[in-house]
Amino acid sequence: MHQGRPQTLKESHHVESRTDRSAFALDTKARALARVATPTTSRRSSATTKLARGLGWFSIGLGVVELLATRALARRVGLQGRESRLRVYGLREIASGIGILAAPHAAHRSGWVWARVVGDTMDLSTLREATEMPIPLRSHPVAAMVAVAGVTALDIACARSLQQEANAARQTTDYSHRSGIGGSPEQMRGAALVTFTQPVDMRAALPVDMSALVREQSS
Amino acid sequence: MKALCWQGKHDIRYETVPDPRIEEPRDAIIKVSSCAICGSDLHLFDGFMPGMEEGDVLGHEFMGEVVEVGSGNRKLKVGDRVVVPFTICCGECEQCQRGNFSVCERSNRNKEIADKTFGHATAGLFGYSHLTGGYAGGQAEYVRVPYADVTPVKVPQALSDEQVLFLGDIFPTGWQAAVQCDIQRTDTVAIWGAGPVGQFAARSALLLGAREVVIIDHLPDRLSMAKACGALTINFDRERVVERLNELTGGKGPEKCIDAVGMESHVGSTMDTFYDRAKQALMAESDRPHVLREMIYVCRPAGVLSIPGVYGGLVDKIPFGMLMNKGLSVRTGQTHVNRWTTDLLRRIEEGQIDPSFVVTHTESLANGPQMYKTFRDKQDGCIKVVLKP
């Protein structure tokens, strides 16, 4: 690697510190749910992994229910007549669950949890269809939507947390000496303007000082 | 000869293909000395660009030595050292005469397909699908260059390959992105994406006098390279982009915004990115336009959106009402490379900028398939890969 890297440039590799990681901010509605999974310490990283594994087992369980108790589930959530779709969703849940549990590290696990998020979106879309039809007695599609939304928030929080954990664990390279410009940023600010004319077809803004134009128009 | 060939999604192979030959009098054959993998090549690698066929030779950033010249070419001679811009242009059509080289009316030999896809055809491009002419690319030992009496740029021997190679695409692309903003001394320029084009856009904005340059990404190595030219950085994993940009501009938003990300916006930072990814999985949307939405939202009214990032098809939920009511100007397009090369080559020679700063990996062409993965996955601090045939 790096056979042709310029000799004058020396990169330093470092792994981001845990203190840096503590600055990560989650901005989803699931902030509270995710708190336990924020990778600010090794203990919490472990909690993230536990949460992901929990979601993996949950996914497999839900998938099995969707496959084996399709009709009963369809009745409960108002999806009568869509049993075959529920079975496909069941297979999807099982695949996601196995993927999460079998993933070798955080980056891969994160990908499978994101796959769950995509699946959640499909579930919500299907349940929304159920709410637009007459809702049979003892069917609760809205309650099911609320439950799926809650799990979605948890999935998002977990996936982001895993992703951040993977990013933080990634070896990074410091390129802060590679400016590529012929002097300090302050010296080079506007350096091109000496010999540069803005093309006519790419003009977009008047100068910020409009006072001369205003005076001209008012006189 | 050997070349990197596209064989399908995530399948690029180092293969033997027929040598190119002169087909038209204005052609030239170039022996490639250096070529690079561009961020937009990843759209082909990831299968997001239509019009690719198995066996297509990839690559649109390359340079080398002229080894054969067509009978009608009076500009080049055997032995000339040239960089070849990725946009093929005839130099004679109405668009070329206006300097709009990336929409040359004659160089796209698959005009009928392109007309159907884009309404009207754009220029031919090297190694970038049959929608743009189906020309063999430059990640190869040799390349046929059409209209070689117009397109290639002669470069002096005194400069290294790494200093001039990027005149063929990413340096002019970053430069045009900044020029399109018509930067004023009072402007804050926000740039989404700290990849190679974002890095050049940041340096171009600085050289063109921007008061402040802010670059947005989440990869620490890329952000460290952005800081090197004095740019402020926003890590979207740690900070809210809109809030931070408003803070930096007294609540008014940046005057100029540059999208150096394009169709494969990162999934995970905001809810709309999940929506796009889900729609993409269902084949209901081809591109993920999160950056476009964010730019439209945060840009100061009457500001400019400059979009060098490549988009390939359809986008959803673009807040066009916001764009209209704020009176934003949108400038985009493939780069009119030949419009800028003479000026930028002079700036390199004068020492204003040394484009080699962006090179992080140099490998043999044979290792190209692996380097596509390294670049795509941003492993090993990879920002720009140069390949040597």
C-alpha cells in the first residue's frame, strides 16, 4: 500500500479515544431508548451488542409467528387477505435476525439492523393500508403501527450506535498537514482573484454593499 | 492490452481486451501512465448508473503519452505528454463554442439513447456507460481518444503525474463548483462531502476569496484533510448540520452551498435517508437526495446551490416550494473541463495549488478491483487512488 505516497508527507494513525466517542449525539426521537446503547464506554458498547442480539432474537421470533400463526396474526392487525405477504415478511424477519446474530463485528451487525429498519418501513406501509379499510372487530392495526413505530425507533438507535461504534473502532489517518495550497490559508485566501474573472454565465450575486446602487436609484 | 472491465454490480475485473486503434482522422492513441478511480466510478461499481454493459472498460481520469495520431490531427504528435479530460468535445458545435463542453452536441455517439433518457443528449464521456457514448475508459494500458485535436491538454514534463492527473476531472470539477457560486469576499461556502471533489472545492473556494469554508462529512481522515486548508468542519455523526451552519452564519445560513456527494447520500444521519433507502430498495426512487434537501433548507435566501455531485435518475420529496420562495439559484452539470484547464495548469505551475495532496493510495492497475472496494468502503484512510498500468 501507499507505494507512491509523496515522501514528504507522513501520516499518523490513531484510534479515536473513548472520550471522543462520548461526544456522539443521537438526534432521533429514540434518544431515551438509545441511551443504554450509546458507545461511550466499553460497558455501553457491550450493551449495544446485547441490544442488537436482543433485536436479532426478536426478529426471528416475530418471523416464526408470522410464518406459523399467519391467520391469527393477520386477524389481530387487520390484514385478512394479505396472509401471503405476511409470510414473506416473516421470512424477511428471520433472515434479518440470523444476519444480526451471525454478524462478525459491529459494522456488519449495523447493516443488518438497518435492514430491519427498511423492513419496519414496509410493515408500517402495509399496516397503513389496513387502517384505510373498514376495520373488523378485534383487529387493531393502529395499535400495531404504534408498536412497530416504537421498535423502529429502537432499531434506528441501535443501528446508529453500532455504526458509531464501528467508525470509532476504525483506524483513522491524520491528513491535517496536507493543505495542497501554496501558503497558509490566510495567505492564500483570494489568491486566485488576481488573475481571475468571473465568467459572465456564472454570475449569481451582486456585491454585498448595495449602498451605491441604492443611492443611484434614489437620485 | 490489460484493462479494468465492468462485469456487473460489484464485479470489476482486470482483463485482457483488444488494443484500441485509430478510427477517425482526429483520433489519438494514448499510452496511459497514470489513471485514477473517481467517486463517480463508484456509482457504476454499485450498479446505480443505467446503460452499462458487461466488458465495458472503466475509467475517466487518466493521462499518458501519445503513441499514435490520426491523419487529421494537427495538434498532437507522438511523444506528447497529455492529460485527457473526461468530457469528450468536438470544439466546433454551438455548445463547445460557448464553452459548454460537457454538453457537446457531437461527441456522444449514442445520441438516440441519450435523447430518450435526458431529453437531449449530453457529451460523450470516457468509461461512463453507453448513455454517454459507450467509449472505452482510461483504466487501461492504452486508450483511444476521439476529437484528440481538441480534448487532451498538453502538460509539461517538469510536473509529476500526481500534480497534473486531476486536471482531467476532479480539480476542474471542484473549481467549477466554486466558480458557479460566484463567491464574494463576505461569503460562507458550505460543502457537503469531504471526498476528492469536496477537497478541491474547498481549496478553490478559499483561493476565490470565501470568508469561511465549511465542510460536512463524518469520516475523521477526510475531515482532517479539509482542516488542512483552513476549512471549518462539521461531523454529522456528532453535530446537527443545520443548527451548526446557522450558528456559524449568525442564524442566516450559508450564502453558497455545494453538493459534492450526489446520488449515494449516507444513510443513517436523518429520517429522510431511511425513507430514500427504503424507496430505493423497492425500485421506487433511483437516487438518495438528502444533501439536496438539506442545502435547500439551510441556504440563505437568494443564495446559490452548486451541484457537482452526480445524480442519475429520479429523486423524491424535493422541497421545491422552499427553493422557489427563497429565490435560490441552482447550478449543476458535468464539468466543462476544457474551459478551466489552461488557467488551472498555470496555477499549479505557479504553486498556488499542488493537487497531489489528495493522493492517499498508489497501486498497480492489476490491483484495481481490490482498490475499488477499498475506496468504496473508505478503508485504510483511502481518499484518492492512483493506478499505474
